[in-house]
Amino acid sequence: MSQKPTVLVIDDESGILDTLRILLKKEGFEVTAAQGGKAGLEAIKTGTHDIVLTDVRMPQVSGLDILTAARDQDPMTPVILMTAQASLQTAIGAVNAGAYYYIQKPFANDELIAILRRASEFRAVRVENKNLKQEIKRRDRVQVSRPFGKSRRFVDVLKLAEQVAPTDSTVLIQGESGTGKEVVARYIHNLSTRSEGPILSINCGALPENLLESELFGHVKGSFTGAVRDKQGLFAAARGGSFFLDEVGEMPPSLQVKLLRVLQEREAIPVGATEAIAVDVRIIAATNRDLEEEARRGRFRSDLFYRLNVITLYLPPLRDRREDVLLLVESFLQQLAADHSAGPKALSSEALDAVMVYDWPGNVRELENALEHAWVLSRGDIIDPTALPERITKRRKDPLVAERSYANPTLEVIERAYIMYVLQTEGGNKTRAAEVLGIDPSTLYRKLSRYEGQGGPVE
């Protein structure tokens, strides 16, 4: 609401409009005047007003029609009705229809001003209450959706997410499968100015190309066999909110071009359409691939990569944030108890040891599924190792250097083994691996290319 309350005055008599405009401006109101009901309806559709003051008896469009339109536009807008032919029945009917007040012409100026001031205060209180409720709901959503983690690397990621959330910048979340990329995306949305809007998502690798295009951009009737009606795309459906593109690295090249248009022009063309539609969404994308390397090798459009790579978050794998495992275990066990309407269960010390030393190649998702597996199979309130999947309790160590035996390995063998180890711990991300190794990325690429030429896996 502005400092000066805004009032829309509607009457079919120009003399009354002029008088009210002068009076209300003198008393500190911002005034918009509309002569007749039709002009009043148009003003309601195209503008925002704190109060509507309208005559009841007008040709074609009555004051009750104005009342209905104003409440449809904004239920918090108080509407005051004026009439020269008042009756108890019409007054009761107006109030029952939602009018704030019903005043009879001719009225004293002081009386009208007092009513308008009370209406302004009434709206201000309602708006404040609404904003307070929305803020409470937003904080609750943020608190519930905040990912679990206290490890330094993970906390740093969350701090960056919290810093960029209030902006509309595109975010690219990189990390191995199961690290919680969608959870972080929803956390960003809940912290953003778009939190009251929807957050929609799609897995770009889960649908065939033609179906993915239709889901993202929509289509018009008759654009292909089976298109029996117009279909709104997800970009349009997410208007005012956020859109999460999971596994964006799997998107076919033809659709990468269309996504680039969405990011550059903020518009999209439905399948079979000739005109673009406006797109008002915040894009959050995720991938378990090294998109920079994919772009370098021509498997992903470099211009799209740079458009997506405005703000990049790297989610560390669970094996690199072991101090978070216990937090996640406690959270998942509590959720399982709630889901099963049962009492709490806990891991035995032996089961917890197994969980803590396991590398979790499937990351948080694998941990969650393993705990559900154990929950279902355990009989008491203590989960012992036998209830866990065998792969977790069967301890084995993979050799750092591949299945070869070197009595005295050469420096090159040791270097290769260490590079492969760092590359693995960084989830295959060559840029970050180069930072850890303290070498230029181009140097790392040359070494990997040489290893590939010598045979054996390099990734």
C-alpha cells in the first residue's frame, strides 16, 4: 500500500466525480475517477486501489456489479456503496454481498472522510496480517526444507544457496546421483521471492525427445498425431515460480536450442505454434555430468552451458561428508517412524559402524533406501547389521592402483593412481580435481588423454 491511500471513485455523474476528486485529494487521498460502471470495471481490471467508492444505481453496470468485480480482483479491497435511494433491504443485501459500508446521498463530507479513513486502516491491517501469515508459512517451508548437514563443504554450499536464492539468477547444481540436488533446488525456491509460486520439475533423461518437448513447451491442437487439444507446457504452468530441470545434461541437442531461447529471450514456442509465449520462471538445473567437459567435447551446447552456469553449486558426495551421515540416519529413522505410525528405532553400535565406514556410492538416496530396507526387516526397536543390505556389511577395499602388482611402482604409476583417486573423490569433476592436484585443467586433460591412449579406464 502506498503512503497515500488510493481511492477509485465511480459514478455516472461527472459533477459528483469532480466534487469527490477535489474533496478526497484535499484530505490526502490519491484519487482515480471513472465515469460510469463500464469505465469502473476497466479501472478495476487495470489498476490496484486501496478503496473503491461507487454509486449503486448506474446504467448497464451497477454498483453491485462493481462490488463483485472488486472483490474478485482483490478480496481485501474495501468497497463503499453510495446511493440516493437507500432502504434497509438494499443496505443489508450490500453488506451481505461483501460491501464494507453503505452510505446514503447526500452525505456530510466529514462523514465520508471518516468512513474512508477507517476503510484505509481496515485494509492496512488485513494486508499486514496476510503478509505476516505468508512470512510464517515461508519460514516454516524453509525450515522444513533445509537440507541436513554440518560438514564444512556442505554448509558452504548451503550458504551460497541462501545467498543466491533471493535473486532471479539461473542456478546449476552439480553432483553425483543421489546427493540431494532436487532437495537443494526446493530449498532455493522456498527462500526466493517466488516462494508463493509453484516449483515444477522434470527429469530430462526420463522421457523420449518428442514427449519431453511437448511437456516442456506445450503444443497446439493438431500439431502431431494425438494432439487433440491445446496443451500448456510446464514452463508456462510454472509462471511466477521456479522450474527444476533435473539431469539437464541428458537433454537432446534439438531441445537444448529451445531451452537456450527460454534463458535468453524469456519466451518459448509451443510445438506447432507460430508465436512465442512469455516465460516468467526462475531456472534451476541439475546434472551429474561434467557439463564443461561435455561442452568441450561437443556433446552439450557451449552457449547453453554458459547460460546455465551463472551460479554453480557443487554438492559433495556422501563419502566426503561422513560427519553428516549420523544426522541423516537420525532424520530418516524419525521419518520412517512417522510414516509407519510406529515407535522409534535405532541402529545398534555394530550397524552404525557399518553405516559410517561404507562409501555410499548412491549417496543420500542410497542411505535412505538402505535404512528403509533395514526398518522393514528389523523386528525390534534396535536395528542390527543383519537387517542392513549385505553390500553395506560386507567390508572390502578397492585397490587404489588397478588389479596389477608392482613391487616397486614407477613415479608415473603412482602419479596416475593419485590422479585417479582425486578424480574419483571429486565425483569425476575435472575442474575441481585439477584444483585439488594444484595443476592447470589443460594439464590434467593431457594426462588423462595419455592414460587413455595407454589403455585402461581413466574415469
